[in-house]
Amino acid sequence: MFNLKGKVALVTGAKRGMGRAHALALAAAGAKVIVTDKIGEECLPVVEEIKSKGGEAICLKMDVLNKAEIDRAFDETIKRFGRLDILVNNAGIFLPKPALEISEEEWDRTLNINLRGEFLCAQRAAKEMSKNNPPAGGGRIINIASIASGGVGIGFEGAAHYAASKGGIIGMTETLAIEFAPFGITVNAIAPGAIETPMVGPINEELLSEIKLRVPLKRIGRPEEVSAAVLFLASEEASYVTGATFNVDGGWLAS
């Protein structure tokens, strides 16, 4: 199960944290992985780690704020590997701030990286995936959202801009799933809860303790636990799953 041998996967924001974990998991399952981030050379340690374990990977510079860079990265992917099968839309930022203090620039930056960037990558990925195995095409697009996305009756202080972007990702995912289905492309979202990554660095210990109290499993999640969901959605075993959002949150939303 979950054999990705022969598949080509691109992961955004993959130099560290969940992106790194996703790249390693996909490579371990046999995929050729394109590791991308806004500072290209910072992806090299991930590529070397994949290669040291017998996998195949390359590092490409791609800032999801820059459509030209997105296009160059996808062009290079097709040039090197001839196809694209899997996109993991992982790049994102979270800079907590009270709603009354969020500047227009901070709002725009968060929405542009987290939501616009995922759309542009998904759009370009679908154009390439639609060429796979003609006439049906085929591919997997996996968008990383968050449980801080609205619609669940739980708010998150200091996350108005972040929650707006992540809620947008879930709505976008559902629409793209419908539009891309005729091309054999599935589009799903993963909504992590509190995960041990550099992104949670700004959160103080008091807040982390409060989060743990709200999580039934009483701990923060590990990036690899999110990567397990990525691996499933990227595989043939998930061929009949599209337009779905998978919560990986230790039971937070159920509590």
C-alpha cells in the first residue's frame, strides 16, 4: 500500500517543519521529489537527506508570492522529470496578532502566501497533470489548511488573517475538486491542529499549555503524523477521495 514508485511530487515550503516531513515521506514511498522554498539553497539539506536514504530529489527556488518563480519551478520539473503527479501545497505563514493591530500589509501578505500562492500552484499543477495518461489525465493536489479555518464553532485569537486564509483554502479545495475531476485529478485538504514546527515558535509556553489541555490526546502533534495523511491522499488508495478535508488535530475539534 501507498507505493508511489514512478510518481513525481512537488512540495512547497519544504525546507523545514511539515514541508520537510512531507518531502521525506513521499520519497520514502518511492516518489521523485521536487523540494522547493523561497530560498532555494536552504532546501539542499532535505534533498541530501532524501538521497542518503536512496531516494531521488532536487531543490528548486520558488517563492509562492511570485508567479514567475512558480512557473519556472514547474517548467524545470517537467523538463527534468517529464511529468507531475503530486502537489503538496504546504507553504504558509502564521504571524499571530490581535485583529485591531493587523496592518493592511500584514493581511495582504498572509492571504497572498497562504491562499493565493496555493491557488496559483494548484492551477499550474492541474494544467500539467491533465496531460498525464491521456485522455483522462490524473494527479493529486493536497492543500494544507488548518483547523483554524472557521465553520467549526471555535475561534482562534490573533489569527483573523490566518483563519481567513485557511478557511479560503478549504472552500477553494472543494471547488477545485469539482472542476478538476474530469481530468482525473483529486483535490483534498489537510487541516492540522497544533503541530511541533518552527511556525509555532512565537506561541508562548502558557498558550501551548492551554492548547494541550484542549486536545484530547494531551499533546502537540508531530509533522510526521500529518505526513501520514499526505501519503494516503497522494496514493492510489485514495483514488475515490476528493473535495475532502482531513483533520489531524488530536481530537481538538471533537472536544
